[in-house]
Amino acid sequence: MKLYSGPLSLFTAKVRIALREKGVEAEIIDVPFGRQGYQPKHPEVEARNPKAQVPVLVDGDVELWDSTVILEYLEDLHPEPALYPRDPAEKATCRQLEHYADEVLFASIFPLVQEVFYKTDPAARDAVRVAESTATLRECYAELDARLAGREWFCGDYGVADITIFLCCMFGATLGVPVEDTTPHLATWIERMNGRPAVAAEAAEMMRFAATLPPQPAAAA
Ligand SMILES: N[C@@H](CCC(=O)N[C@@H](CS)C(=O)NCC(=O)O)C(=O)O
């Protein structure tokens, strides 16, 4: 099994954590990535994904793109330990929360990626855009906090919803919007997530890679 992987790709990290949790060996092939973004595109990713994005999983004749599709394939192939609830309603809720994290939570983080990660010089950032995204992200944290009240994990046992939401919160924190004590259920859940070896190992690896990146190149005069 081969995984075309972005070292700092949140969507690939979902798959890497699932592989670790399930103890599945895969050859991880890092695509080019830096402060210039995903350029040049890896030729195998361009050839196998019409959207030319990571992650892409190749397992013999099976070629898959999109983290959600890949996670479901891994679950069918290696049902234990389960990362989705078995109960249909809980499973649908888990998928819904994953979709929420991918499409809503991440949408409030992406402007921060553009303003904070890609523009290492704070003077170059659009302060209004940063403030608006920060406020939207904090609203999302408050909604997630309310949902977690009285629960250990987001739906049933630990699983895909937790992994996906955690990665968004981790990105939020590294981009200047950490989960704070004002959302205590979410803060406690983050600690619980950090206590999982697969999650901690993935987070440490991403931080190590991020530390190797030079600041953005100076603009040409
Ligand atoms: N819905 C897709 C999103 C994948 C995605 O956005 N991948 C990013 C990296 S996190 C990418 O490859 N970006 C490069 C590009 O869009 O050109 C998934 O869940 O896999």
C-alpha cells in the first residue's frame, strides 16, 4: 500500500492517523510542499487524482483519492480497531461531523493558513481577514464545546470525527487560535486526544516538519 502524502496536509494526516491506529503498514511518499504550496505537483498525484490533491492511496489495483473515501476503504479492509460507530445513526453522525470539520471548520481555518502560514512576515498579513477568521473559528469551537458536554468522544467511541476535528483544532492553535479554557469540554477533549499515541506521534511529526521550513522567500524587487 502506498500513500501519496503532504507532510503538513490536514487531509493526509487524517489517513496517517488511521493507518497508525489500525497498525497498517504503508509506504508514505511525500509530495513537494513548502511555503510555495503544493508545487511542483507530484506526477503520480496528477495522474491519479483529477483534482491533483493529496491524499492518494494506491493498494494494488485500487487507486483512491479524497481522505473520506480512503478512510472508509481502510475501515472496510481493517475493521478493527473500529474508527466508525457500528450503529447506523451514530455512524451517520460521525460522517456528518467529519464533513463539518472538512468543509466548515476547515473553511474558517484556511484564511489563517493563507495569511499566517504563507505570509511569515506579520506586516504582510490582512489583519481584518485574520480577525474575521479567528472570530468564526472561535464560534465553531463554542459549538463543538457544547456538543461535547457530558461526552468523552464526539460520537460513541473515539473515531474519525475526533481525528478530523482534532486536526482542525491543532491547525487553529498553530495559526494563533488555540482552544482555551472558555471552551472547557473541548480543552479537556484535546488533552484526551493528545494522550493517544497515534495522534501524539502524528502531531509531533508534523511539528518537526514545520520547524524545518524556512520563512517565505523575500518578494522580488
Ligand atoms: N476533500 C479532499 C481535500 C484534499 C486537499 O485539499 N488536499 C490539499 C492538501 S491538504 C491539496 O492537495 N492541495 C493542493 C491543491 O489543491 O492544489 C480530501 O478530503 O482529501
